[in-house]
Amino acid sequence: MKLPGFALAIPAWAWLFAFFVAPVALVVWFSFGYKPGIFGTHANDVLSFDRYAEALSPTFFSTFQNTLWVGVVGTLICLAISIPFAYWLAFKAPVARRGILLAMVMIPFWTNFLVRTIGWQIILAPSGLLSTALQSIGVLDEPLEILFTRTAVLIGVVYNYLPLMILPMFVAFDRVSLPMREASKDLGAGRWSTFLNVTLPLAKPGIIVGILLVYIPLMGDYITATVLGGAKGNMAGQMVANQFQTAQNWALGSAMAVVLVLTILTTVLIAALVSWLATWPLRASQRLVLGDKS
Amino acid sequence: MKQRTFTDISLKAWAVIVFGFLFAPILIIIIYSFNEGRLLVAWNEFGLGSFATIATKPAITDAVMVSIQTGFIAALIATALGTMAGVALARRAGKWAPWFLILLVLVTVTPEIVDAVSLLPWMVFLGQDAGLSIFDNGIVRLVVGHSLFSTAVVAYIVRSRLIGIDETLEEAAADLYAPPFKRFTQITLPLVMPAVLAGGLLAFTLSLDNTIVSAFVQVSGTTPWPVYVLSAVRSGLRPEIASVSTIMLLLTLAALGLVAYVLRRAGDSPTDIAKTVGGG
């Protein structure tokens, strides 16, 4: 008896179908309905796109804008922090200690998400450590008013998702073999030139994985915003949760959730397209060089 | 030559700063777990009082127990389903494989809040309208919610590990007339064991950490630890929260050390372990 190739994948497929595909499809279905009266959460006897219009109305649209801002800026900051750090870890850090250093990167990642965010609340509070330290060295004259602002949310999300960027980026840099980089240097390329033309392009897949691992959960995050952002640091995740938990408007909440997913997918596709177009001249010139040699 | 050392020094300085950033809030939490004050964020004086308080608050210990229990079951399910799926993807990929990968990618890219709001009505539907009363059970709900993302992650990790290993061993076993099931348990499974362990550990910690899905699907009476903390954020944080976190951090570190030890005995270098855990 020979089982078909996908036999082993059937349990996972069935599980994900029952508890991912079906419930998400249900939410998409709700998003075309409406909220009937005060006590109902959703009804689908009249179908329309009205909830989408409502979700994108000025009241809620600014929250989507804010979420996108935090998502993009947060991911870029993570990228800026991770590139030199992962480079150091992969090429400069002592090889024998690399395992421990990697474990150290992961420690925050293995500490409860909420609790480490609360740690930032203590640090960033007006009477907290950072504020006191900055006042005592004379950088600030008055207490630091950063907690419950968008900046605090930004610090929190960068912190919470940074290990997810560092790890795949380290793996990617680590795969760029030393002979490859040495060959580049032997052929007369400088350090920067080797980094930009050899190391970075070869590490690209890992960097992309890192960006996605940070950007996607960051866009849906609402815990960090709740702990550090107060009312001002509104994120789309909080808005969706409010519709389901407080306002009891499942139809509108569903539409917001769908808009959030579509926003993430669209921005990822746009970013992919832009980076593909931006490197077009580069690839064309490289192809020419290779063609000359053969 | 001079410029070279300058770059190296700056890179090292940057690494020190990044580590400082990564550790700052954790050190703060550990320090504040010895706070004798009434509120966590307002430092009063040093003491072990909050550790003693934990024992007198059954709500805290119950919540931690719910989390550990859920993490264990969710990790088992995710590891079993994910390992089988990963092996199928690496060794038996056919026309179905791209479609299945798309499903896995969709599971990974969907923000947790969307899973959460989808699962809540679905659980209510299954439990009440469809009459499957098992879905009214708090632990079952949490386990289902926590296992989705992890299943996909374990499948990725196992798949990438197996793709890197030549199929010759399995072929040799088949040539020697090992039946498929024996081939799987005696050859394939030991080969992917580091990936399975790493995936299981990841699934367990992801479950312990899970706040958003838990907050939605939980049933009162089975509140997991992160949801307990979340409600404390709203009602006033007390130092016990930090004490429990300190204890849990120590336990996690011990578990991590154990897994690293097992993996190293299985012949992986530290970098390989990190790669497996990182999903590379």
C-alpha cells in the first residue's frame, strides 16, 4: 500500500482549515452585514459594502494612518539597528561565543511580551529611570513626558520585535561564505563595496524574512499600544478589539479586520515592487558585466 | 589599517548598545520584583514580600498553571501536525505543495488580532449552535488558538531542516526493505529531531506569550497568565506580577539550557541551534 504524497500533510491541513480558514471566512462574511439594534452584534440579511465605507470614514481612517506610520517607521528602525548588529554577530564576534551571544539576543524574546512592555513603562515614566537620569546629567530641565505618546509606542514595538529581525538577518549574513567576500576583496573591492555589492545582495532573502517577521505582527499589535500609548497611541488592532469587545459591533469590527489585512498585503506588495524597480538598473548593469566576461 | 579598527570598534560599541537596549526592561522587571511597595511602578523599598504574596493569591498560581498546561498541549499538537506537514513538504512535494504553502503563509501573515476576532464567534458557533460542547472548555479554546501559528512555524522549520539533508539514508532504508512507518520513525524522525525540538520549544513559548488570542477566546475560570497581567494593567499593577515574571524567566532559561544541551549532544553547533530555532 502506498499513501499519496500529501497524506502526512492532511492532519495539519484539516486543523488549519477548521480553525483558521473557516473562522476567517466567517469574519469576511460578517463584514458585509450590519449591526441590528443595540443588543445584536451582527446580521447578514442585507449585504453591502457600507461597513467598509464606515471603517474608512475619517474617524477611523486616522487610526489606520497612524498604524501604518508606526508599522513602517518601526520596521525601518529595526532594520537600521539590525544590519550593523547582525553583521557584527556574523563576522566580527568571537566564533566560540557566538552561541551564547545569540541566546542573549533571544532572551527578551523568551520573556513575556506584556511584562517586558511593562518594564518600558517603568523606564519611560515621568518619574522613572530615564527621566531622572536625563535630568541629573542636565539634558532635561523637567520630567520626561514621553509615556503615553506615539514615541513610547514606537520604542515599545521596536523593542518587542527586534529579535525577530536580528535572527533571520544573522542567519543570512552567516551563509555568505568568507571565500565569496575575500574574492571580492582580492578583485580590488573595498570594504563598503564588498558589503554593498556582495554581502548585502547575498543576504537579501534573510533580510526580507526579517522585515516581514517584524512588519506583519507590528501592524496587528495592540498590546504595546495599550500599555505604552494610552489614548493617543491608537493602533488599528485596538480599534478592531474595541468593536468586538466594547461596542459589540461585529460587522464593523470584521470590516476593520479585513481592511487591516488588506493594508498589510498591499503595503508588502508595493514595497516588493518598489525594491524590484529600484534595483532594476543595478541588475541590468551587473548582467552586462557578466556578459562581457563570458 | 587604521580605518579598519575604527569600523570594528564602532560595530562592537553598537552591539553593546543593542544588548543594553534588549536587557534594560528585563533587568528593571527583575529589580522591581523585589519592590515592597503597593504598586509595581512606584519603588518603595527592597524586600521579598511580593514573592511571599504569590503563594497567598490562588488567582496568580491558577493563571500560571493554565498557561503552562495550555502551552504544553498546544506545543504537542503543533509539533505533531507541523512535523508531519514539514516532512510531507520536503519529501513528498507534489502539485498540492504550493497550495499548502500558501495556506501556511496566510496563517503566518494574518495578524493575531484577526485570528482572535475570527475565533471568538467561531468557538461560540461550534460550542453552542453546533452542539460541540468541548469548545466551551477554556483549555480547549486556548489550545486551538495557540496551535495555529505554531503549526505553520514548525512545518517551516522541519521542512527547511529536511531539505538540507540528502535523501540517501531514507532510500537505503527502503532498499533494505524497511516498511514506510519504520522508515519514518527510525530514519526520518531522528534526522529532523533538532528541528522538532526547536519547533516544539518555540510553540511552547509562543503559547506562554500569547495575549491577544487568549484575551478573546478565554472562558472565565481558565484565565491564562498574560490575560491576568493584561487585566492588571487596567486595574493597577502590583509587584507580584514582576516576581512571577522573574521566576518564569529563570524557569525558561533553565528549559532553554536543557534544550541547548540536548541539541549539542545531538551534534549541532551553537550556530546551527540558533539557525534551527530562527527557522533558517
